[in-house]
Amino acid sequence: MDAFLVLTVAAIVLGGLGVWLFFWTLKSGQYDDLDGAAERILIDDEEDSAR
């Protein structure tokens, strides 16, 4: 029963930490530019084309 209590508390703490981190990333603007990374892969760097 002690192990169940420890695992339950650990799961709640880790779940809460995950939810807090998700909302922190939303507030800090991590998901604002979803198309930028997808389009950046298509742009050739000038340094690479000179070699």
C-alpha cells in the first residue's frame, strides 16, 4: 500500500509538472510560428551554395 501511495503522488506531481510546462510554452510563444520551421528547410544558405 505504501508503494501505491508513493506512485500515485509521483504520477500526480509529474502530471502537474507536464501541464504546467505545456502552459508555460504556450505563454512564451513557442507555438506562434508553425510555418517558419517548415519553410526554413527549403531556403538555401548562401554559404552552402558557395562551396
